[in-house]
Amino acid sequence: MIRLRKLAQAASLFTTPLAPEDFLALLNPIHSTRQLRGVVTRVEAETADSATIHFRPGRGWKAHEAGQWARIGVELDGVRHWRSYSLSAAAGEDPAITVTAVGAVSEALVRDTRPGDVLFLAPPQGDFTLPEHPRPLLMLTAGSGITPVMSMIRTLVPRRRDADVVLIHSARTPESSLFREELAELADQFPNLRLIQRFTATDGRLDLSTPAAVEAICPDWRQRAAYACGPDGFVGAAEALWQAEANGAGLSIERFDTTFAGGAGQDGGVVTFELSDREVEAPGDVPLMEVGEDAGLLVPSGCRMGICHSCLIPLRSGQVRDLRSGEVHGEPGELIQTCVSAAAGPVSLGL
């Protein structure tokens, strides 16, 4: 180790002002000690508007658990944008994300990504994962909420004969249903997976206002470890059902969006990112996180829905509007959630 360190120090004499690893990055684009990267190895179309992007991460990547997510950085027009995506590959395999083309970053990933492209990465995170000990499972998913659950199913069903999984998945149409054919094949091949696919355009939405619909499909649902993932309304309905019937016990949730109630039609203001010496004119209905990212700043982020509190930044002056409730608040030094807060007049942030 000491000898390698001395070699690196000697090499730096010939590469200054660059570091030796900067030259290694020219030969291997995912070699970097400064920023975790991955190279795209395969892109598979899932639907007309979604794709699965497989990538090989560089040194420093921590193997993901089934159900976790990771932040992915993409450069658009010279600006690096970060978004969080669930990892859809089985645990123990090279990672992959399944992306639906909604928003500029996701659109670029789905339409423009090719093998050999380099993605910027942050380590996998999240506790929406399989239970520590084997037990019967019930999965409730809607839309792209199937993505982290697909990682769980790929990890568990083919590898454990004692697995017992019931999956109820809702999508608008068969054509828009992610992993539809693969799930059907897995259910045919492995009797430990029971699959119910609902297409809301013809079948209507799964009624979670009472236990009746779930009980008709899975009579022992109260005894299973349950997972719900999808749009905010869908997950909220599942959460309310488990709260009413089981005091909220036994249900793990992951939201893929959140409902913004406030901010539309508001004036916004100039946002000053003090530590970055950057000023941006911001609308009153755009989260401060997106304002900073669009300005090329690396803004802390996690769930992007106001749940995990990974995006907290100190407010130096001004006030912000909570886009979920419309409430205006803010005191100097207060830590604000930039993913659900917008400018309510001039704002200065400690970023």
C-alpha cells in the first residue's frame, strides 16, 4: 500500500496540474476517484415510452439490495441533472434502472441513451426492501411502481422454492404495462408467484376503500408482509386501508410522486444560492431543488417527494411555499425541504 502511494506521488510530478487518475479516466471512462460513474451496457425497450438501462458501475459502487433506488446524473446541454430511479435488476446482478419518459431527464434517458454512454452515479439507498426473514408477501403496485418490486421478484421467486408472493399490479392498458410478458412467464414457471394484472382502462381501478377487493384475491392478506408502490393516491389508499384494518402494521410503502396543491399562479422570486454565487429567477410552482439543478448545481436529494428529508438546505433569508399544502413559512436558519418548497418571494439558500 505504501509503495503504491509512493508511485502515485511520483506519477503526479509528471501529470500536474492533473492527477494520474484523470489520465486513467481517458482510458476507462468509469475510472474516477472523484465521481462514481457507470457505463451503459445494454438498453431494452419496455413499452413505447419506457426502457430499461443496464450499466456496469465503477469502483466504489455498493451492491444494491432488491427494492433500493439510486441517484443518476445525466448531462443535458452541458448541465448535469440528478434524478432518483429505482433499481429493477435482481440483487447480486449488475444494476439497471427502468425509466418512463416523463420530464426532460427521463425523456433523454429513454430516447437517447446508448451502450457505451457514461452515467454519473450515487450509491444505492432506501429501506423499501425484502423482509429479513422469509414470510408470505403481498405486493400492490401501480404504473411504474412495479419497478422496485420487480427487483424483489427477480431476486426472490426464481431462487427460493419456499417463496410465497402475491402480486396485484395495475396499469392503464396491456401495452403500457411494464414487464407484462416477463411477469406472466415467471408466474407460469414458478407456482410460488401468483400474479393478478389489472388494466384500469377496462377493469377500473382496484378499490382499496374497503378490504373486500384485496380479500377476494388474497384472503390471508392481513398475515402477509405487504408492499405498496406507485402514485401518491394509490399508495395513500393502501396506507389508509392498512391503518383502518391493521393499525398500519405490516405495510411498507414507496411513493413515485406526490400531490402538489400550492404554488400554481404564484409569483415566485429570485433565488440566491449563496455558497455557489448563483442567482436564478424562479417560478412560484417549481421546487427549489429543480431550480438549483436546472442552474447546474448539485443539490442534495433523495426521494424527491418530501418523505426522506435528504434534501434539507438552510434558509438564509426569505420565505418558501410548501407545494403540498400551499403554506408559506421560513425563518433564517430553518432547514427546508427543497424538493417540496418553492420561492415565495426573494430567497437565499445556504448552497
